[in-house]
Amino acid sequence: MKYLETSQIVPMKGMSYTMYEIEGEDKILRMLTYIPDVNELHIYPKPPVKKLYKPELCREILGEDFLKLWTEGESKKA
């Protein structure tokens, strides 16, 4: 299992970080989007995209970072 991240600016909200839980080379198991400046978090247990396009353009992150946000996202849904 590996964890990857991409980022982009969202006007009037700040930087948006999309994080992926990856199996193998590019199979997306779960993903989340986090915008810290506005404390916005969305989790996708069944991601709309199943295969990561150009994983080499992502940066690797710690699994703990992904799992911490994932747990926070689940608790907000409950």
C-alpha cells in the first residue's frame, strides 16, 4: 500500500490536497480531498476514478497522514 498526493489552488478557498490510497502501481482504493484553509474535507470510500493517471507526478506521503484525515472525515459523516 502506498499513499500519494496532488495539490492545486481553489479560488477563494486556498490549496486543495487530494490524497490517494494506492494498491500496486496505480489502482485507487480510497481517496480524499482536504482544503485546510477552510477546513473542508471530503472522503471517497468508493472513488469515482479507479486508476491514477500519471502517478509519477504525485508526491508520496505518509500513510499516517492519510489515515488521520480519513478517520476525521468518517467521524464528520456519523
